[in-house]
Amino acid sequence: MDTTQDQALGLRLRDALDGRWHDIKAQSRRELAEAELLTDPLMDSATARATVLEQMKVLVDTGTPAMGFAVDHGGSGDVGASVTAFEMLAYADLSLMVKAGVQWGLFGGAIENLGTERHHRAYIKRLIDLDLLGCFAMTETGHGSNVQELETTATYDPDTQEFVLHTPTASARKDYIGGAGQHATVAAVFAQLVTAGETHGVHCFVVPIRDDEGADLPGVTTSDCGAKAGLAGVDNGRLVFDRVRVPRDNLLNRYADVDEDGTYRSSIENANRRFFTMLGTLIRGRVSVGGAGGAAARVGLSIAVRYALQRRQFGAPGSDEEVLLMDYLLHQRRLLPLVARSYALQLAQNELVGAMHDVQSADEVDELAQRELEGRAAGLKAANTWHATRAIQEAREACGGAGYLAENRLVLLKADTDVFTTFEGDNHVLTQLVAKELLTAYADEVRGLDPLGMVRFATRTIADVVVERTAAQSLIQRLVDASPLGDDADLLSRGTQLSLFEDREKHLLETVARRLQRARKDGADAFAIFNAAQDHVVAVGTAHVDRVVLEAFVAGIDATADPEAKALLGKVCDLYALSVLEADRAWFIEHKRLTVSRAKEIPSLVNQLCRELRPHALTLVEGLGVPESMLGAAMLHDA
Amino acid sequence: MDTTQDQALGLRLRDALDGRWHDIKAQSRRELAEAELLTDPLMDSATARATVLEQMKVLVDTGTPAMGFAVDHGGSGDVGASVTAFEMLAYADLSLMVKAGVQWGLFGGAIENLGTERHHRAYIKRLIDLDLLGCFAMTETGHGSNVQELETTATYDPDTQEFVLHTPTASARKDYIGGAGQHATVAAVFAQLVTAGETHGVHCFVVPIRDDEGADLPGVTTSDCGAKAGLAGVDNGRLVFDRVRVPRDNLLNRYADVDEDGTYRSSIENANRRFFTMLGTLIRGRVSVGGAGGAAARVGLSIAVRYALQRRQFGAPGSDEEVLLMDYLLHQRRLLPLVARSYALQLAQNELVGAMHDVQSADEVDELAQRELEGRAAGLKAANTWHATRAIQEAREACGGAGYLAENRLVLLKADTDVFTTFEGDNHVLTQLVAKELLTAYADEVRGLDPLGMVRFATRTIADVVVERTAAQSLIQRLVDASPLGDDADLLSRGTQLSLFEDREKHLLETVARRLQRARKDGADAFAIFNAAQDHVVAVGTAHVDRVVLEAFVAGIDATADPEAKALLGKVCDLYALSVLEADRAWFIEHKRLTVSRAKEIPSLVNQLCRELRPHALTLVEGLGVPESMLGAAMLHDA
């Protein structure tokens, strides 16, 4: 196949990966390339911050920031398009992606989803247009993953009809807050609402923090988090409140309000449920960070594969030329399974964005769909961001000394995305959350990240364990039915792969449920029970995400009309599935899902797939959809 | 156990890890702490470079740079002490470690080991005292791992009795050269020696590159590599030579010389053997980079474990306080196996430094010992630097948002050490080199990194495969003999662990030898044969290093007199061994080394060891030997 044909097929793969919001992706590729948003890695932090702020103004003109807000509030009302456009920013500049995400996704999202008409009227249009710069002050020095235990207080004073925001301890300081370091003039502050001597849990308040000249307002002390690994263009900072007063109206009161006299009212009686309902509306942040992680991984892998297609080292006998890196089996093994995983995760992300769009655009709230969505967003955020960390690291190493230079971008990608595994919930905590939701069948009593609920409410009996499919349900059922597991299972059959993934999840879930129930009956303490099973719980979460991702891949292939693209995607899907099986094949043997001889074939099959995909390496990279002009790696032009 | 007792036991563990050059380590801890060498992460590159150069002058006064050079040449002649002191610099500042390594280890080492009396007299004293700043110009844009194919030429001109250094192509440009960016005035340049129309392979030449004012000398063009991921204090640069003339005397002529009339002479007739003999004398660089990687991993893990002993998140029922991160099984599983691996690698590094010292200080060259040493240095360099990448990454993630701030040092450690997997030979290439040396029984014909030699000279028959022990030989033999493998093998028996590690290496080696031989007989092309087996070859190298490291751990425990320290080290060794077995347990099942039921126990045993070591977490970190005052992580003082 010559290069032109490679590229043509690559574009058809790209179409398959672009999915429902393909027009937004196409528009972003055009606009981002024109805007030349790649920042200079040598910029000092002050210049980088100023530059990113300028770039945000360019984004306003593209109209994408408005997409995340309802038409009634001054937006253009297309959630899916909005999240897709943010994901694409990762191709250009991750500081810009994060800063835009803070302004329009987190801060804007809090106003949009937790506020009511008076807040929408006062803030949405201004924040879309950057006339109002905000920040999202949730995390504190002492509490990140455990948001329910935030210490900042907002105490209602009926005499003045104000809330008094206060930082009672050193660990209650708001920390790592994007925008708080320099640019934000207002903060969406999460604090324990106290009225009439009673605490009602975490609520969100609009709190002005700086005047127009950038000076701290009375009672507010801002400071800068200083240098970070990356994201030099984001002004992360800290906020300390010393009895700062805001009007009663500044409570974002969609789910709860305080009357003039201090009476607390909420449409959701259960405090726990109320808290997680509020938090659930903010799901967009988690979806966006996962999407951006996936996009950054695609950039990194595109650079490394293209480099491996031009770089030669060591001779082959009978040839004057040295061997291309991409022709070494080891190099194929290092990069191609990661490329396959990028395909898989992009298709799963597309499904997720679609599901979120539908749930959030529906006239009525479907509570179960919302819960399922939250679990999936948590799991895919962890999968995408861990993949980014791993893939970009491997890409750096695969490019040797050249990979270490800033001019080749990989180390900047790594430094910028490294915190994504922490952002919007630590990945280990999120993976456990996924498992807990499955284990407790979305029981209202145990929402959130508290590990103990898992033990107390692991009420599923074995008969309850049903694996819910998230994509292409009837097709997948047919494939699974046609490929029963057994000694002669064909590992390259899609049905076998689906069965193995599904069976592992089901078994892990059943056994951990049984284990927790059994231990609970013995009367041991809940924390010890949970803790002894923690690795098992994490395995459930991981197996679930692996299965959801494989199902999305199967659905994505099914939706592809072009036969050549479809065939190639099938092979990429094989590589994804077999790489997952290879890494965990001890489990499949130990639990008699695979015979020893069948399991032993897996590494050879992975080698075989790498060899078969090698001639398509450039096509696969074209398919990842990062325009060559946006890779920003000097070494790719030196060849 | 109270904190004082923890610390006392920690110090006894530290003694066990400090090994033969414990006095140098103690001295370094004192001196480095006094000198306050931790650089400010906010420094710009120009300031960082100047600062590191100033810090080097402080090092001169400590006397450690002189240790790497013979007394006759103006040094103090203690190779082991010299390498140990460099390793310790990683506790302070990695830019300093690298820049010092370039000046005294690489540049100085080339003069010392490849030069003769006239070079020693002219340069050694001056370079020790920093009156002469040099660089080590080996790597080119086109060739890093494959040094034999460097393109720079040094053509002898008998008319003027000069060598003419020249960069014939763009890919022949010297690249990534530490010191070439700004400070070095002279370079040790590796180039193809050409005389009388014949090329004699790569040799090393002393080439002045800058005048006293820092301007490029005629014919030399230096340039700067620009920003990197880290190592801001190191001035990496590029060198291009346009027919630069140096006197004939500037050839470092210990192993080969050119007469006035252009006649080439060498004491080593075989060109390949000559090249690798020269390269072999430069082993110190590889040993030092591995050592520094190990040290950086210890710093990272010390920070993360100490943080996990102060940071709490999520509540335990019946307690007002949240749970310490270190009390979560998952957190133990993330950090403690890495801590155990740091212990293992430090003991292996100590053995390596000792062996190098003995080989290099011996009156006669023991060729086999030298070859064995080179293989071990390559393998441990890869193991130590990959461990650094992995451990520091995990440490960063385990510290959440705080871990992402420069003030907590982890991201700087990560950025600085990231290139160590590339420095001094790409880790994947080095791991294959280890395997090739074993496979070819150190055959002279196939030295070096050329993958094809492996196929051509894999002459060992199965009967030849003997696993050579590198430490505590008779003790290990006794332990292995006492623990035959079988269905009732006790995985916590040291003999069983040693047998499993040894057996895996032997089996992998035998089978890959058979595979390569068989394929060769079929008459297929050598590259295809090698390439199809590349993952198998890498597995041999990895299994060998795992075994060498375990044996060093066993020897290290044996050498520890204190019974309490010895017992604790034993448990740490169990965790190291079982973590390795856990990751590769599919292999042990598939090759009938472990029954399925035995293999299935391994994850539970790892959990059990983590639980048992949890109360000793602080002790273990004290034992890693990084003084708390040198950790440089702001968050550890906030508690």
C-alpha cells in the first residue's frame, strides 16, 4: 500500500473514531490549526499565564464555550458538542484546556447546574464572554477525594441575611484551585452550610475574591501554588477566608435554600442523597478530563510512531540501511498495543459523551441512568488518564534522547497531563467507586466514595449479579452466545473475547460480594473487612471498565460502514482484547477460564497481531486523528 | 514500637544497605547536608547552570572528584569510593550529579582510561580542579545506542601530523552532549579514525571547542539543545566540526596509535574487540547512572511513605480521625513492594560497585571478570533506572495534588531522572545485551549491541547453560539444595524463591538458545530470526537481572549481624521476591514451575507481607538512608 492509500484509509478510520460529534472535531481541527495555539515551552510562567488567557479569548469567538450552557441562559445548548470541543483542545495546549475547563466547565458548570434563574441571569453570559473570570474552589489542603468532609464553613447570619464564609483550620484552606492564583475575581466555593446551629452538608456559594485591580477583597487571602510539573499557563492558587460575608442570594440554590429567617429547605430530604445529586450534576468535569487524557495519549503515540517510522538503528544483514525502529518486534510491542488501547478508549469515550448528552438533555431525570453514567464517567476517567500517563511515558522512552527535549513535546505532554490521574478524583478512589456502585446496586444509602458503605450495603446476592451492557446490546449478546467458553475457545473470536471479559467481571463481583457478606456476618469491624478486600474491589472496577471499553469497541466496529476500515478496526480490537488478556492471563488460568495451553498462546498471538498491524502503522496513526501539523515535534521535520 | 526505637532499627538497616563504602556515604550525608545543594525549582535555566557550576567547586574541596583517578595521575585512587560519592549526589541535586558525572566520570574517565601518560599529565589535575571543563562527545543525532556506526571522522594528515575532525552529514552532529551547550572548552570526541585511506573504527580524540571567552573555536559550531524535561542545570548541546585540526598527540592512544607517517598500530588486532575493550573501560558511567537512579527512587519513596504516614483521608467507623493513607492495603501495595525493590537494588548495586572496584584496581586484567561486570552493569543500570521511573511516578500519584507541586520535589525528581532510562544505552538495548552475553558465552566475535551476533553465535548447547552466581555462592547453593521445587514448595522459603528465579532464567535461556539454533539451521535470514524471538530474548535479560538482584539481597542479609535488622530484611526480601513472582506468575504456571493453587496464593502472600511490614514503614524509610533533612518536600513539614 502506498502512502496516499494509507492516508485515505487512515481518514476513514478517523471517521469511525470521530463518532457523533464528528462535525465539532472537524471544526476544531480547522480552527485550532489556524489559531496556532501551541505555546512555546520556554515561556516563563507569567508569560504562559497571560498567553493562555489571550488564547481563551480566541476560543470565545469560535462559539464553543457557549455550547455548554442552556439557550435560556445565554448559551447554545449542546452538551456533547461542548465536551467534545474541550477534548480537542488537548491537541493544542493542555494549559489552555485546563484553564478553559475551569472557567466554562467547572465554574460555569457550577453556576449552570447548581444555580437558579437569578444566578444564570447574573453570571452565565458574562462568564461565557470572559467578562467574569471564575474559579472552582472545592478541594482543600486536607480533603481532596473526600469532598463530604470539607471543613470550610458558610454560616448563615439572619440579622444581615448573609452567609459568612470561613476557613477554620489550616487544612481547610482551598488548595490547587485553578484561577485562584491570579486571574479569578470570583469563586464557586464549596462549604458546609450552617444555619440555626445546624450543619446541612456541603453546598456551593458564589464568593467575590478579588477587585478589578486584582487585589484580594477584605477577608480573602489568595496565594500562589508556585511551580508545578507542568501546566505553566494555569494559575493554581490557595484561598483562605476570614469571615467573608456574601448575600444570602449567593447560595447556589437549585437543590436547597435558606429562608430569610435561617430555615433550611431542600427538595431532597436525605442529606447524603442531596450531596451526591449536586455532585452528580458536575459530571462534565470528569468526562472532560478523561477525554483530554485520551487526546493527549493520541498526540504522544502519534509522535512516537511517526518517529519510529523514520528513525533507524542497527543494521540488518544484506542491507546498507539500518533497520527502522518500527520494524523491531519489541518496538511494535511497546507502541501498538497502546495505539489499540487509544482506539478502544476513544470509542468508549464517544459512547460516554453521547450518554451524558442524552441524560442531561432529557426532559426528565432518569435517576438510574444518571447513576450508571456517573460510574462509567469515573471508570473511564481513570482508564483514560492512566493510559495517558503510561502511553506518553512509553512514547518518550521510545524516542530516546530526542524524546527528552522540550522541542519534541513529549515531556511537556507528560508534565502537563501527569496530574490528570489526580484531577476530579484520584484514580484509585474512582476505580473503587465503580466497583462499589456495582456491588451495592446503586443503593441510595451508600453513594459516594466512603469505602465503608461498600461493606455495609454489599447486599447483592449472587443471583443478583447481572452484567449490564452499555453498547450494542443485542449484537454483543449474539456474539457471546455464539462463542461458549471451553477448551477449544478461539481467542481471536470476538465472542470469546467478550465472554472472557464479561465472565471475569461477573466472577470477581460475585466473589467479592460473597466475601464481604461472609465477613460482615462474623461481626468483624467494617474497615478491616473492606481493607482486606481492597485489592479485590479494585480488580472488580478494572474488569468492569475493561469490559465496557471492549463493548464500545465492538459497537464502534459495527457502526463502521467502510469494509476496509472495518476489517482493520477488527484487528486493532483483537490487539486491545488480547493485550488485556495477556496482562491478566494468570487470573484466567487460576480461575479455570482458560487452559494453560490456551493461555500460553496469548503472547504469541499478540506478537502475531503486532506483525500484522505493522504495515498499517502510519494508517493507524492517521486514524487517531491528530493532524500532523499539530504534533509540534521538531524531530519529525528533521528526517 | 515507639518512634525512637523505629529510628534506631532504621539506622541499623541503613548500615546494612550502606555496605563497603559506608564511610563515604556517611561523609556525603554530612557534607551534602551542610552544603545545602538543593536548587530552587523556580530558577531559570541560566541561573541553574551557573549555580550547578558553583556547586561543583564545592565538591572539589570535598576531595571526592579526585578519588576516581590514579594517584600517579594526580588523583587519590579509589574507584569504588568515587562512584559511591556520585550516587549520593542524587540525594542533593540531579543536575549536579549529571554535570559532575560528565566532567569527572565521562570526560575525566575517557582521559584516564583511554589516554596515556602525556594526556594524564596534561589534563587530569586540571580537570579534577575544574581548571579545565570538558565534555564527552560520543552520541550523534543519528546514532546513540549503536556507537560503532558513529559517522564523525578523524582523518590523519601526515603532512601536518594532525587529525582532521569532521561532521560529514547532518546525522553525524554530536547531540545531547552535557557541557557542550555552554561551559566545556574541550571535548573528548569519538570518531572514526581514518589513516592512509583506511578506516579503523571509533577512537577518542581531545578537541578544544571554545576559547577562554566561551566563543566557538574556528571550524567548531556549538549550539544549545534548549529546554528539556528536567536537568535545567546541565547545558546539553550540539557540536558540528568543519575540518577541525588537532595535533596527532590528541588521540587518546592507550589501545591504538598512529605513527607520524600515518601507520596505524594497536595492541589489539581484532577491530571489534579493540572497540569493545575501549568502551569497556568506560563502564563507570553506566554504573553511576544506575546508582543515581536507585538513589533518586529512594528519595521519591521516602517522601511518599512519610506523607502516607501523616496524611489521612476517609473515616473509619468508631473513630473521630480519618484513616492514614499508609493503613490502606491498596496504598501499602502501591508503595511497599517498591520500597522492597529499592532495598534489593541497593544491595545489588553495592555488589556491582565492589566488583568494579576490584576488577579495575587489579594488577592484571581478568577479561572474563571484566565482561561479566559489563553485563551486570548494563542489566542493573536498566533495572535501577526503570525502577526510578516507576517508583517516582507512583510516589507522585500517591501524594495526589500535593505531589504535583514543585515544592514537594517529586515532579522534579521525575523530570530529572526520566532520561536515565536512555542515558548510557537505552534500557531495552541493554537488557538484550545482557541476554546476548549469556547466550553467546561472552564470545569475542559478538561483543556489543548488534542483535545479529546473537543469532549467529548462540552456540551454547543446553548442557552449557550454567547459571553463574554473583554473590554468596555457597550459601545460595545450600539454600537451593534444601528447597527442591515441587507441589509442596514453600513460597516463603528463601531456597524456593532462589530456585524459582534461577530455574526461570535457565529455562528461558535454554529455550531461546534452542529456538535460535533451530531457526538458523532452517536457513532463514538472521534478522527475521532474531526479531521473532526478541521478546523472548528480553525475558532472558530480565530474568537474569531479577536473579542477580535476589542473590545480592540474600548475601546482604547474610552479612547483617544485628538480629532484628536481619529479621526485618528477611521480610523485605520476601516481599521483593514475591512481587516479582506475582507479576510473572502466569509464566511459572505455564511452565509447570508452580501449580495453579500455589500460584494463586501469591497475591494473598503479598498482601500478608504488606500488612506485616506496615508497622515498620517508618523504620524501612529510615533504612533507605536518605536523611529527612534532605528530602526537600514542603508538605512533610506542614503536618
